[in-house]
Amino acid sequence: MTSATLTKPSRRAVLAGSAAAAGAFTFGFSIPFADEASAQGAGSVKEINAWVVVKPDDTVVIRIARSEMGQGTLTGLAQLVAEELNADWSKVTTEYPTPGENIVRKRVWGNFSTGGSRGIRESHEYVRKGGAAARTMLIQAAAAQWNVPAAECAAEKSVISHKSSGRSIRYGQVAEAASKLEAPKDVALKDPKDWTIAGKPLKRLDTVAKTNGSKVYGADLKMPGMLNAAIKDCPVFGGKVKSFEAAKVSSMPGVKHVLPVGETAVAVVAETWWQAKTALDALPIVWDEGEHAKVSSESLAEWLKEGLDAPQAVVGNQVGDVKGAIANAARVVEAVYAYPFQNHATMEPMNATALWTPERCEVWTPTQNGEAALAATAEASGLPLAKCEAYKIDLGGGFGRRGAVHDWVTQVVRIAKQVPGTPIKLLWSREEDMTHGRYHPLTQCKLTGALDKDGNLTGLHMRISGQSIVAGIFPQNIQNGRDPVVFQGLNAPGPEASIGYGIPNLLIDHAMRNPHVPPGFWRGVNLNQNTIYLECFMDELAHAAGKDPLEFRRALMKNHPKHLAVLNAAAEKAEWGKPLPAGVFRGICQTMGFGSYVAAVAEVSVSDDGKLKIHRIVAATDPGHAVNPAQIERQVEGSFVYGLSAALHGECTVKDGRIVEENFDTYTVMRLDEMPKVETVIVPSGGFWGGVGEPTIAVAAPAVFNAIFAATGKRVRTVPLAKTDLRKA
Amino acid sequence: MAKLNLNGKIIDVVVDGDTPLLWVIREQIGLTGTKYGCGVAQCGACTVHIDGVATRSCALPISAVTEDQKIVTIEGLSPDGSHPVQKAWIEHDVPQCGYCQSGMIMTAAALLQANPKPTEADIASEMTNICRCGTYPRVKAAILDVAASGAMNRG
């Protein structure tokens, strides 16, 4: 047995990185260490265009602007480019341009942001055009060499051929000539039905390094002379550091510096991270906990409850006269639901490495948005944007935590600025990560439904009370008190997050209540709780009307064919209506968000002592176009792990203004023993591009909660399920 | 000062005795395939083999490890990524973000070494590592595949 060699960034590579980012654009450099799927050292090889580099040995390097955090975007985007390029897939590798390069080149790579399941759906067109343009130029270069019309030449698997003369030439042989040609003004894209690389269940490009320990994450980064930092931010959000006694720990092993970080945090910098953390744990810190030190989950719940009937609310979706419908109803059904704070709990805690000098600041970090990481770097560094650079590292989980807010980047730059010339790696402890998240927003919802004498739904009022993510992160986007994202999945008919039912009288409104605990975009965002609220309540209404939950929904979906088709696909595959083994019961639901339509059927049993077993999940997805069905299946399966972790266990409680749960011993997440069998049905109907990383999260909880009602007669109206006693009375 | 038998080599490390094995492996020895996830032996990202037994290294002080105990990390599981579990992981395209996968693979390898034909129930009770991306179905399928192949019975 031999010990594997660990790839270490060389000083030369680090310096090359500095040079690259300083403006002399050399595309060989992306991040200063080798990676299985990230091509290193394209060196002096010229690009065909911003998206494609072809090396003399025919290696095709595809540039990826979005971040890879496990969702498979890297592979999917490469498939789209390679498809139009007619590349030999076995010779495809990828690399990341840096955010600084993007700015220098007038944002030629477009948006780097990787959230909202947008990685593919918002960039498919321009990346495909990049591939098609490069193919056109390679063919032109070959045609020119042969002195034949380009129209007589064709390319397949990285080889260009001229049929009538029988000549052929490899991409690598004409790449340099092609790079000198002018880009075509317009290129035609293939009809997806002709795809041979895109649309296929290809394996990921980045797997091998994740099986042998060689994949380098941000937490693993090493640089010559680097020191390690551990940090504690004020446990109460909004509080500050009053004082700390550096002298008490400054002589502990390895400790180099004890530093304030902004007004709210303290860091210890040491030779190793373990030394830094050990000293930080021993450091006496006095906090000024500020005005929120008395807030608790109970006080917040009371505050939100008041919003359920408050006169002031912002309307999100309104049809007809809901008050009249309720007043004239044969039967009124009412219920209140609640959704807690939840932490993203990425497996890799927040981290970044920074090198600050008076002339330049560079940051290496796992981020869902390289450009936002660069902006945070520049702001904290006190240097102009042009003197800063951020290098993206593949993420050990993102789920929305590493996208909109880069608080850890701000911290590491503030630390590095106090130790000029020394690379500083900041790694959060799990405890810091759990208690300083950007949490799934806290909301409650009161639903009032009006049924006529035949059990038809004539009116529905959904009053959401609680937190606005947008108000917490992008307050400038709140217009007239309205957070447009808060109604996700409940919007009027349209291409994004629209409600799937035609309800004659409908009112969905929001009474905003923003706790001091900061909210964040949490995989699935507001679609998660909104789908629980609506879809569990639809189940309640169906039950009150004495109707089958599927038939009750179908009757309201005549004008929502895409929602209906995916609901039917799930119901058919699950054989809705057919008898199940004794003690096993079904629940169903559907929703639409992130551009895609999804539905699920859950089969569960509940033992007399209240133990839930989920036997089977059938999940249907219509993402318009399916770029890689194998990876979509994995996203759907993973969505049930993430969504059911939240539904069954997920809650961050607040006491004395701070988050109580500090680690996985109290913040429970799903493990393999709870994992149900998931059957994925992909029904791409074409004509649109939807995301797949998030929408399915939203159907996990309501499908299971509705099945639990079928099994026990008990409604689960508060997340997590752990709060509901399922024992037989 | 401690002597460790790690991936077949005897290694001297100068470190405080309270330091967890995980941080000795990552920061003194410099092998970063073994990950920090929780620090309290909950998530399993730090799993290594000690005399063939899957062990969470984040909560094990180096002073409790002796020179005659054979430690194997993900980097030492096979010389070239050819351990049956690693091959099955690639075949099933198991990893998503990949951060937990070193621990998953080490736990699976130890499970299969001790029990070459685990049932689904065995897998559920032994594979307690946390994966937030949700690779569990593929983890299970890959382990069952190795079991069915009989690869762990050979050599």
C-alpha cells in the first residue's frame, strides 16, 4: 500500500494566478491546484472563443461560468457546448474563468450566479451558441486549408471531413487557424431531437477525484506560508464584541494573532486550524448582545401569529371575490401551518483563503457566485475591484448558503488585511456554521377554503405571515412593501412559479414580519413552505369534500395542462387508486417553480407507536428539456433527502436571541436508514427550459404529510414532523 | 511527539496529545482526503480505518492511537483508486458534491471487509454517514453491487 501524493499549489502557480488576474489574460490558470476535471495549463493555446479551447492533442477545454456544487451543472453545461461543437466527448475537459477575467472581458461569460436552479436554464442558449460558433470556425479553417467551400465540409467527433475529396483533419490540427478567424455573426442551434451528447444520461466529468481523496476543496487549500484562522461571531445576531483578552491565549501553541474582525467577531490565527480553534475556545470574549437578546422561537411565533389576521397585507395573487365566496360557502375549512428556521448545513463548513497586500487582494473560496465573492473581496479589502480577484473552488455543498451573501469572504479579507502578505485560511467550525447561517425563512400560513354544497372549491384565502428573504438580502428589490419571491408557487398563470389551480375566488397575501435572524435562499426557497401550505390544505379540502385527493385536484386543473400532466404522470406510475399492502397509505401533491413542473406520490406506514416508514416515492418532473436524465434522477433523489430532512427533522430554534442547535447531534438530518426508494419519472415536454436542482424539494414534505394523514387521520401542520405525535391514541 | 503507522508508513509527528487524529492527518501529515464535517463523530466525513475498523477520526485524540495500530486513509485505500468500492462508486456515479464521499467509501469498504454480503438492513445500520446532497440511493446500490460481484471475497 502506498500513500497517495497530495497535489500542492506551487508558488509559481500562485504567482501565475496573480499575473493572470492582473489583466494579462492567460487561460491556463484557473485555480492553483490540479483537479480531475479542470484542465490546467492550456498555456499558450489560443481559444476559439470564450467558451472553447482546443489543444493540439484534440483536448477540448470547455469554460464553465457557473459553479459546481454537486448538482452536475459542470457536466450538463459541457454537454450543451460539446453537442453544438460536435466534439469527441471522451476528450472534453472543463475549466473556470475567474470573475476578474469576466469583468476584464466585459462579462463575455455572462452571469456566474449559480442559484435558483438557473445554471443551465438561463445560460443554455449562449453556451450552445458558443459551441456552434466554435464548430463553424473550425470547419472554416479546415475548408480554407483545403481550398474548398466550408459548406461542403462537416464535423463529427472532433474530426472535420470533406466528403467529395475524402479528406479529413482533426480539430487540434486546425484549432490555431480557427482561433484567428472572425466569429460568425449568427449560428443556428440544433433541434434537441437531433442531440447525441446533450439529452443523454452521461456520467459526470468530475467523479474520479471524489473517490480517492485527491479532490481539493476550499477547506483543503494549502499555500506556502499560510496561516489558519478560526472565528467566533457574536452568538446573538446584531450583537457586537465588547472585549476579549488576547493575552490569555497568545502564548498557546501555534498562536500568531488574536484579531477583531469587524465589530462583531474575533478570530485566532495560528499555524494550524486545530491550534486556532483550541485557542479561540479558550479565549475570554465579552459580547454586547444588543437588542435581540431576549428573542425566542415562542416570541417569534406569537408575532407571526398576529400577522395571520392583521389588516395590513400585500397582495400576491387575487381573483374574484374571496370574501364573498367564504361568506356564501356551504362549508368553510380553515387551518394554520408553520415552517421553522433551518440551516443549509453544507457538509463543508464556510471557508475561504485570502492573501492581502497593499497592492492586491486575492481570495480562493467555494462560492455559488464568483462575481459576488469578488465584490465582497473588493469591498472588504479597501482596494479597487481591478486589484482584486476571486478564484472559485468546487463546493462541498451550496444549497443557497454560498450564493447571495459572502459573509465569510468579508471576514477572511478583514483578517488577511491585518496580516499583510500572509495567506490566511479561515474555516468555520460546524458550531459557527450552524449558529451563523442564513436561514430558511420563518413563516406561518392561515388558509381558509370555501366549498359549495357539491364539495367544489369556490374560494381560497392564503394569508402568509412572516419573513421575507428579499427584504433581508436585497432590500432594494422590495417595491411598495412587496417581496415578489414570497409568493413562489402561488403566482398567477405564467412561466414561473405559478399556481396550478383555477380557483374562481382567490386571495393570496403576505403580512411581512422580519425577525432578527437573517434569512437566506435555502434550496427550494419559498416554494418549500408554500407547497406544504397549499398542497396539504388541498388534501384537507378534498377530505372535507369527501373526494379523492387526486380527483379533487384534477377538477381544478383543466386550464393548467402542464401542472396536470406531471401530476398524472406521478399518479400513473404510482398506480394511484390501486390497493396497497395492508397498513400502507398514499399521499399526493404537485407544484411548479424554478421553471419546472413536479409532482410526487408517497407511500407510508405509521406504526402504533408513531414511527413513520416511507416505503416508496414516485416523483415526476417536466423540466422542458432534459439535458442529462441520469443527473436529473440524482437531483430528484437528492431533493427527497434534503426535503425530507427538513420535513421530518429540520428546525433551528431560537433562545436568548441565538440559534440553539450547534451540530448534527441536535440538528438532525436524514441518514441512509430513513431513505425511501425513489422512482423518478422524467416527462420533458419541450419548448421551455426548467431547473432540476430545487423544485422537487417542495413536493417531498406534502406528499409524505398527506400520506401520514391517510394512514393516521392526523394532520401535520407544523414542520418538522418530529413535533407531531403520531402515536395511536 | 507521536509515531503513527499510516498508509503503510511509520510517520513521526510533533503535536499536542489532545489533537484529534483527523487534524494530525490533515495538518501535520498533509493528507486532506479525510474531511472535517462536525468534530463530534456525528457525520462520518472523517472516517479512516484503524486496524480495518471504520473509525471517526475527528473525536479521537492522537494520544489514544498507538504505533502498532494500522491507520488507513482514503489516499491509502488502494494505490490507484482500484479498490472494489472505489470502482463501484465510479460505475454508479455516486458522488455529487463529493465532500462526504471519502468517509462514505471508507465506511463502505470496512463494512464489506467485515461482511462481504451485507443485506439492505446491514447497510442501513452501518452506513450512518451524513450526505446532504442525497447520494444514499446510489451509495446503497454501489455497495450491493460490490457484494454481488464477490470482489471483496477475492484477494
